[in-house]
Amino acid sequence: MQTLKKNYEFENVLRKGKFYIGNQITIYIAKNREELNKFGIAISKKTCKAVKRNWIKRKIRENYRLLEKKLKKGYYIVFLWNKKLPINEANFFEIKKDMENLFHKAGLL
């Protein structure tokens, strides 16, 4: 599982990638020239405190890990949390369903 770490990597995906909006998350997807997927997670500080942000990131990361083998290779993927949604509504299975729907829309599943 490769991750995006640098700010310019996130900016490239957010600027050049296509986006798909779900109930809880938004996914930006851009092609890369590698034979693997790299992903990153961005959650605004305005959403909540660090403990809750990290809790959501763990949920997203685990769902991505479960779906990773089914996805097509060669993409950068950035997950954004919908900051209008209350954090208490963050549910592992809802995130999984949302993620599957978005990947299906994008044609990666």
C-alpha cells in the first residue's frame, strides 16, 4: 500500500484528476505512469480535532486495504472527507459502501 506524502503530489491529483462525490467521501483520481496505485487522505482541520481525524483516516485506510486487490492499477487516489457531515455519522460500513460506489462509478472496480 503506497501513499502520497508530498503536498505537490496531492495538488497534482486535485488539480488534474477527476472527482466523484459520495455521501461521506469524495474521491479524486488521476492516472500515473506506474504499475501500482498510490493513495492519500486529506481531512480539514476545521472538521474536528486530531483524534477524530485520525480515527476517520484509519477507517478509510482499512476500507481501501480491503478493496485494493479488486482495483485497476496505475492511479493516484485522494480521499477527502465531507466536512459538512457530523463526525458521529462516520461508520466503517457506510464508508465501505460509499467507497465501493465511487470506485464503481469511476470504473476502477
